[in-house]
Amino acid sequence: MTDERPASQNGIIVAIWALLAAFGTYFCMYMFRKPFTAAAFDVETGWGIGLKFLLVASQVAGYTVSKFIGIKVVSELPPRYRALGIIGLIGMAELALVLFAIVPAPWNAACLFMNGLPLGMVFGLVLGFLEGRRLTEALASGLCASFILADGVAKSVGKWLLGQGVNQFWMPAAAGGMFLPLLGLLTWMLSGVARPDHGDLAARSERSEMTAGERWALFSKHSTGLVGIIILYLLVTVLRSLRADFQPEIWKGLGEDAEPSVFTTTELWVGVIVLMVNGSLVMMRSNRAAFYASLGICAAGLCWMLAVVACRRGGVVDPFGYMVMIGLGLYLPYVAIHTTVFERLLATTRDKGTSSYLLYLADSFGYLGYVAVLLAKGFLSRQGDLLTLFENAAMVAGTGGLALLAVATVAFARSTRAGESAA
């Protein structure tokens, strides 16, 4: 029996299927990564640091190494193996959580390193199902919504399990085990997502696995612009980490002792607005125009962030509004790089490559910055005024990021001149 539905209707069905599968798969991944942070792990290691800090640092270190490995793995893995790769990687992460419960503390911190090591590659494999389509920005924005929202849900799952009497060392494995069946279903859905059709290939460009030589050729062609974006991404990632890790201290600096529900409320506002702004670029048919518009969104976010800091210091913004608006300034460029900058760069130039590869270049160095924040956390936590420290960092990231964007924009204008937009 032939399918007589119009092509546009088929496209909408494929998009909805892909969005649900990608959002759900990456949402489930967080249940293997973040629930352990809900436990106190109030145990002395004998090394002068708390066990909780050691566990967080170990997992992030593994996650960072994973990002660098992912530059090769994500770009070279054939599409037919992506779903199997996701299941295998998350299965390895769950096994590491089981070992975490068995190995005595503090030596079980090594198990969380092994937990982070496979998980850092999952995002790139999921994104591979979505890139190179006329609706990529909308689909990738939905994917980004998963990591904005899943972090809080994962902590809630962890706290619920602890409340049910689950031992804190077994809780992470139990949380992951709860989501294994759903993960299997959603990954199966991902495996059924149709490849980009002829219209997608004409509007964007074909995306296929890359060799080491092809990766180097793509980077070399746009090296100045890419380095600018990568450093900007590092700055935004570090500032985002400061806001996330020291949010209670920042609230205290604002003169309020925030309730836990406030953290979720601020992120919901931030997530909705940021995803609407970045997702709207899907309506721009011209790849070149959308590419520069995405750089403009990055610049607008940085300018907004600088203005919010100035208004707060001038007594114009209340604490809740401040936390929402500073989050907008951070996430506008962060999500734009995830959804549009690299996607439309490739669509403009028609160069062989994948946005997953370019994102992993940026992500690997961004997580190096995150590791630096964790290493400095002991020093930062001793500072009397975390709000001032955060705002000073925001001023540096904002002004430095705008300068980097200016250099990158000029460089991209030169390197993309030969490749016309496939509007």
C-alpha cells in the first residue's frame, strides 16, 4: 500500500517523531548522569576535600575527555550505527554506576569518571539524526530544551529515591535503571527517523561521516572564525557553570534566600524564551542570512547580559528578574551555537562536514573551562561576595565575547565568500 499523504504532511510527521525521540533520548541520558548530585555524600576522603566535590570533579573530568574523543568518534561513526552507539554508551555508564555502589569510597570516584567517559558522546550522536534538515533549528532547539529541563528533573528523581530509603551510593544506578526501558523505546524511535530528503539536501547540504583529513580541511578553511567561536563558547560555558554551581550564593548576594522551586521557575522562563528566539531561525530560507543572524543573536545575548549587570548595579532590576535576564544573556549565544551557527555555516559553504563535529570542537574546550571552574571552586567558595565575582566574570565574558564575534564575523565573511547560500 502506497503512502498518498502530501510530502509536507509527511515532513511534519517526521519532524514531530524526530523531536520527541531526540528530546526524550537525551532527557533519559541525564538520568544516568545527574541524579547522584542530589545526595550529600558527606564523607571525608582523608585528602583534604569532601567526597561530593571529588565525585563531581571526577565525572566532569570523564565527560571532558569524552568530548575530545567524540571529535573523532561522532564525526566518523556511520549513521546506521548511531542508535546502537547510544545504547552501548549509556549501558557502559550504567555499569559504571553499579560499580560505584560496590567499590568503597573514596575510590569509587574513579567509577564516576568511567560514567562520564561514554556519556559525553551521546549528544553528538543524537544531533546527527537532526542536522542537515530544513527544520534543523527547530529540532535542535527542542533537543537543547532537554538539557535545560532535565537537570532539575534528575535531581528530583535522586531526591525521591533517597526519600524511599535507597542508599545514596546505590541511588544513581537505581535512577538510571528506572529509565532504561524508556531509553530503549526512544532510541528505537530515533533509529526510525528518516534520512534528510531531497528538499533537505538542496536547502542545506549532505552530512556524512568524516575522515581525519576532511576534519582538518574544514577547520583549516575557517580556522580564524572557528577559533573565535570556540573561545566565545568557552567563555559562555564557564560563566554558565558559575551561575549553575553557585546559584544559591548568587541569590544570597542579591539579598534573598531562594526556595528550591525558584531555580526551576527561572530556568523555565529562560528556556522558553531562548528556544523561541533560536528556533525562529528555521523560518529563514537563506542560509547565509540565517548564519549571520545567528551570530547577531550571540552578540545580542552578550550585549543584553552587560546591560542586565549595569541595571542590577543601578538598582533597577529585582532579584528574580535579574536571574532570568542574566540567564537569557548566557543561553542565547550558547544555544545559537548548538542549533544554528555551525549548521548554517555548512549549508552556506556546502563544505563536507557535520555540525556535530564542529560542535564537539567547541564543546571539548568549553568543558575544559568547566573543569577549571571546578578546580577553582575551593577558592571561589571562600570569597565573601560571589555575586560581585560572577558579575565581573560576566563583564569580561561579555566584552571579550563581542570582540571575538567581530573578528569571527569578518573572518567568516572572507572564508565563505566562495560558497553561496543554497536558499
